[in-house]
Amino acid sequence: MQEDFVPSYKNEEERLKVRKEKDKKDRRRKIIISIIVAVVIIAILVLGYILANINYSKYEKYEEKMEIYGFAKVYDNQRANTRDKVTKSEAVKMILSCLYNVPDIEGIAMATDAQYSNAIWVEYAIKQGIVAREEVNEKNADSKVKYQEVLVWLYNIKAKILDAEIDTEEKTSIKDINSYNTDQKLAIYDLVNSNIITVNPKNIKGYQTLYKGKLNELIINFAEEYNTITVGNARININEDKIPDNVESYPYTLASVEKSTYELPFSNSDSADFISPVTLYKDNKQYYAQIKSYIENYFGYLTNVDYNNITTGQVKRRLKKYALEELDDKVVEKYVNYVKANKIKLTGKVTAQLPCVYFDGKDYRVRIKIELTVNESNTKDNILLYDLENGKTTYNNDQYTLYVDVKMSKNEESQTLFIQEGTIESMLAKSNSGIVSVGD
């Protein structure tokens, strides 16, 4: 039987047809695989982005307080951006700024010849035993810092500078605690127990490069827990019942100050140049201790008067340091003679109501509380210095609690605020029915 003859070009045609079909399927398969791979990669990137954002977002709430408290501008780039990384020397600077509540440390640390980044801060920290020189030095000052390093440094500040109570008891189960050396473990337990670490306290991940979000958390919680942003021994108010209605006007409020005191209206608050306490604080906080001292010493002397021992020279000597202008000899002598003639004896207590310091568009104002007692007096008129220069001020009661927004100004030579002389009655933040003033 004779086989059918198939021309070679027909075999080739069939082969090419099959080949085309196969190539088409291969292309479809590659496209599908490429799409799947792309989708997987995109999904991984999106998931990573979402997880990163979730992680970062937990710390973003601290950015606003970093601005309010004036710590943001201490960063090398003057921003508290949560995602930014932090260098070793920068981290040292930030925790010391938190400790002393200052934008620079020149008034605290000795000058240094070292030229590396933030050298004056680092050299001070080394001398205080907070940081070891092998940890931060000229060679690695600009290297990125690890989270676990900063935890130990902050712990050292508590133990060596603040002399605060240390709590290194294992109260919380920390997932990666065995990854750390002894010093790191002590720091972690203490900072978790004292609520300095509040975000993810059960998984520290101290080996990671530190970003500002985590450092912001440490700084804000440390400042509030140990009251490093207040003056003296004053404590930040944490009682919700004592939070004033205008709390947004203040960087913080104090436990020792009544909420109604903070709620008193500000002088000239409708002025275009008015600066509220919350805005004024971040750039002027380093002067608040001096403000408190000047205010309380000046008005403390004005409200503690004794006709038995008052002299013109004494009044001038005690007040001249705090007054903006030279005291007028005639005004002082006139008042001293008046006190003696009318046997005036006063006792008073003066307390600055920090951080109620603001700018009324013309003058700086500081709210103070005066607790005044008229112990003896043959008159009810003009019992305080400067009353005699402004008509007649009558004090109908023997005891007063007064709230005064004192005027202060800077002189031409420094940033120090000095007191502008004037009657207490003219600066009352809250009127008092027991005081009646009749002008010239």
C-alpha cells in the first residue's frame, strides 16, 4: 500500500502553528506570573508601609508636646519629626536638654575645645558619668544611635543626677529581655516601671536604630514624670478635675495653682501682638526661674512692711535689683514717712502662678497670688508703695487674696525681665470689692 506523501512545507506549517500556540501560552503564563509577582511585591510594600505607619503613628502624638515644651528646636535640624533618625551626640543633647529644660547648656557646662557635633553637651555628660567616652566621642558623634544606648543614659540621669527612686523589679514580661546586658536590663525595667516607656513596653527592640518618635516619647514622659519643665519643686497637674477650661492656652498647669486662677482673662488678649503663655513658653522657658525669683522677692518685700524698721535706704536697696528703672528717692521717702506716721504693719506671701506668663501686646505679664494681711494701721488708705502717687486707694478689709498680672519688661542690655513699678490695684487680674481706688 502506497503511503500518502506529505510535502515538507506542510510539516513545517503545522510545526509553526503549534509553536505559535505554545509561545502564546508561554507569554500568557509569563504575564500571569509577572502580575502575581507584582501583586505580591505591591502587597508586601503596602503591608510594610501600613505596618510602618501604624508603628510610627503611635509616637506622633509626642511631636506637638515637643514643640510646646521647646524641645523640638534643640534637635540638630530643629524638627521633632517622628521618622527622623538620631545621632549619638544629638541624643545626648536631647536628654540633657530635657533634664535641665534649656535650649543650650553654656550656662551649666564648662566650655570645651572639642570641635565635633554637640561637643559641649557630650563632654558634660561624660564628666557627669552619664555617658562613657567610648560610647560617644569625636569619631562616632554623628553615627546613628541605638535605642538601648539612650535607655541606659536616661537611666544614668535618674540615678546620678536626679537621685530619683529606682525601680528595677521585673513587673512586666518583656519579650526580648534576654537580648540585653545587665545595665540595659536595669534601665529597661526601671523606665517601663516608671512609665517613661509606654508605647510597646513588652517588646523593646533596643538593637534598632533610634528614630525621633521613640526619643520624643522618652523626653516628654521623663519631663512630665519628674517635673523637669517646671520651676523648683512645682509639680505638673495630673488631676482632671483641676484642668482649666482654657488649658490650651498653657504649656502645662501646676497642681498647686487653682484652675480658676488660670481661667482669669488675660489683659489685652484681643491685641494683634498678644502672645499666649503656651506660645511664649517654648522660647523663654529658660528665664522662668529668674522671673519667679524677681517677682516673689520684689512683691514679697512690698507686702511685708513694718513701721518699726523701714528706711528709705533699705527700700531702695532691696528693690533696685528687680526694678526696671531707678527708684525715685522722693517717692520712696514719701512712702516711708507715711508708713511711720500711720504705723503701718503688713505681712504678705507672694507666689508666681507659673506658667501664666504672657505678652499683652506692649508688656510682659506674670500672674501672681498675693496673700496680704494688714496687721496694724491708723489708716485704710494708700498702704502700699506707689498708692500715694495715684490718687487714693482704700483697703477696707484686713485680709486679702489678690491675683495680679504684674508688668515686666526687658532692658536694653539683656533678656532678663524686670518689674515695672506701679500700683498693685491697677494690675489686678481679678477685681476685689475690698479695694476702692480713686485716681488723681
